[in-house]
Amino acid sequence: GLVGSPVTRATMSKAELATAEAKATDEAKKHWIVQNGIITYDGKNDSLCTVRDYADFEMLVDWKITPHGDSGIYLRGSPQVQIWDDAPAIAAQVGSGGLYNNEKNPSNPTRRADRPVGEWNRFRILMIGDRVTVYLNDELVVQNVLMENYWERSKPIYPTGQIELQHHNSPLFFRNIYIREIHAATP
């Protein structure tokens, strides 16, 4: 279960964080359920996060949403690769995959590659240094874009952090989640 923001977590002692994580995880288990290999979220509670932090990585994840759904993937605890129903009233028809909270750098995907709401979509996300590349359903939608630090705008993105399945109070479905760490080559 998710405990606060990266800034909040950094101020907690190990014991405080462990207690908060146990409580958040107990609550998350009521709303995030695995059935037949699919993580199903009922639209209540909070985001789901990895147990550990990641630096550079490649992530594959299948997702689907319901009408008017809104979600995202937080990278290193910072929001987010956007997932949403891009009906005109919802998202100005830009599609999923953009870096929604970027202010200075590109935030929208370069093209709409979403499948219809209710069908499975697949992200391939590469997080290398402070740059993100996103493929949606095998189409490149974000190429090597600088991801900004949402929590502390004057600082670069954190070098490590949790990966989160984010929510906005709508049912969500995730499956086939794979994370491959990418380590810098050593001389």
C-alpha cells in the first residue's frame, strides 16, 4: 500500500515507515484484488506500489479502464504516465501515455494509440536517468522526454523510487506486469 509522497516517506524513520506501510497494505488488500492473474481495483482507497525502489528500468504492463476511467503509472514515485478514457469531454482526445504532470517539457503523447475503453492496452515504459520513453500498443508515443519532479519542482526527478499503479476513483485492471532493471555498464 502507498504511504504518502516520496518527500513524506523520506522524513519518516524506518520504524514509522514500516508501521505506515503495514497499515496501508492491509487497507489496499481490501480494494486491490488478484483474480485469475488480473489485478482488479474497485475504485476506492489509494494507489498500489512496489515494495522496493527502482532506478533505471523497463516495464511492461497491460491495463484496461472503464468508461470515464482515469489512472496512471508513477515512475520513481513521481506522477505519471497517463491512462485515461480520452473521450472529448474527458481528455481532449490526446490519448494515454503522456507525462501528464510535466510543465516545462512535453506532456502529451505524440499520437493516440489507445484501444477502445474496456479493451486491454499495453505499455512498454523505459526510464533511463531522468528520461522516459513510452510505447502504447507497440506505437511510440513518448520519446526520451525529460520527466519532471512533481513533488519538488526545483529538483530533478529522484534517482530511485517506487513504481505505482495510480488511481482516480474508477475501477482499473492490470495484468502481465514485468519490470527489468537496467544497470549501467561497468568499465
